[in-house]
Amino acid sequence: QVQLVESGGGLVQPGGSLTLSCAASASSFSLYNVGWYRQAPGKQRELVARFTTRGTTNYADSVKGRFTISRDNGKKTILLQMSSLKPDDTAVYYCQADRGGLVYWGQGTQVTVSS
């Protein structure tokens, strides 16, 4: 069983920056692919960024060049650095980890981009 706890959400003005953090309670954390997803009101949950066990990353086209995902296997944390935020980035952001077909989710953290 893996527990994921997000933090760092909040209200930010357009053009601003925010960093989300996810703390994982998983043994062998380095063996998990990890990612950030988001869900806006009335929309489906979508991938924002992913960091695989092989060290590769991929991003949604809408956040490329603005968001950066990173992981610290020693501290068992996943970060999402977000900059040049837009109102369309408003959503609940979820941390995710998967291994061997098993998928785990955090409870989500709200990010609101508004003036």
C-alpha cells in the first residue's frame, strides 16, 4: 500500500508561480513511475506530467515549457514546479504513483489561478 499526500496548492494570480509537493510512503519508491494529474470542474482528469523509473519525463502540451516535474527518491517526494500560470490551470491536482499495474492516488490539492 502506498500513501501519497500533496501540499502546496492555493490561490495565485495569472502569471505567477507555485510549487506542489507530494510525499510518498512507499518502500522501494524508486521503482514507481510517478506523475501529476489534474481535474477541472466538469472535465475529466488529465495527465499533467510524468516521471518514469527510467528517468524520462513527459508533459501535457498545455504545460510544456511552464511546468517541471522532479523526484527525490531518497526523500520520497515528487515536485511540480509551475510558472506562468493561467486561469485554465485552475484544477484539483493529484499526485499518482504506479508499479506493476497497481495505481495509487493522493487526495488532491486545489490550485486556483485568478486575479
